[in-house]
Amino acid sequence: MTEPLEKRLEKAMAELQAAQEAVARTERELRTASFAALSSDRAVRATAGPQGELTGIDFLENKYRDMSPQELAASVLEAASAARLKMNRHVMKAMAPFAEPSSNVPELKGFEMDWERIFGPEVLREDDGDTARGQTAPAWRDALGDEGED
């Protein structure tokens, strides 16, 4: 025997209210979130804010003094991209539960998020930790070569 429509509607409304409260809590948390990442040469630390914007750059241990402009630019871009990727993954993990189907109300099927379209394909790749730990330099860094160095 199925539940009366009024009872199912009551459950759905309660779940909707709980979801709205959870979304509001998540939005508050995400508004204050930030993530930092190091470049693979450990010369630069970049911080990304809640919308993926660059909010800080630190040049570590004066390593920038011995770097060419191209090397420094590559380190900044690498660290900024890594920090932004951390933030994007955090947003994806925080918002994923809201896309899942309801366990209490079968009529609420959830919805599919195209995270790759929103954040780019790298957000779905396995999270391999901090870029400074045991990774080789990115391929685009190799393209710098000796160009522009004296």
C-alpha cells in the first residue's frame, strides 16, 4: 500500500527545506574558502579565492631572484592553476550531494552536473595532492627552454 499523497508531499517539503538550509550553509562556507598551492620548483605559492580568483602570490625564499622572467611567469601560472584546481574540486565535492537523487522521495531524481564543462577536464582527474610533492615539471614548462635567457 502506498503512502497518501499528503504524507508524500509533506516528506518532499521537509526534504526540500533541509536541502535549502544545507545549500545555504554550503554557500556560506564556500564564500570564505581559499586554497593555496606551490609551484613544482617551490618558488611560488598562489592562493585562489572562492570563485577561483587569484587572491595571493608569495615568492618563496627569494628564488625569484635567480629566475628568468619566463621561468618566474611559468611558476606563477603553475601555482595559480593548481590553487584554482583545488578550489574547483572543493566546490565540486561540496555541491555534489545536492545533485544526488532523494532517498526519501523517489520522485526527486536529482540532476546531473557536467563538472568537466563547468571547471574543465582536469577537475575530474585523480587528485594527486600538492603539485610540489614528487611531480615533474609540467610539459608546458619544458617549452620555455632557453628562450629569452642570457
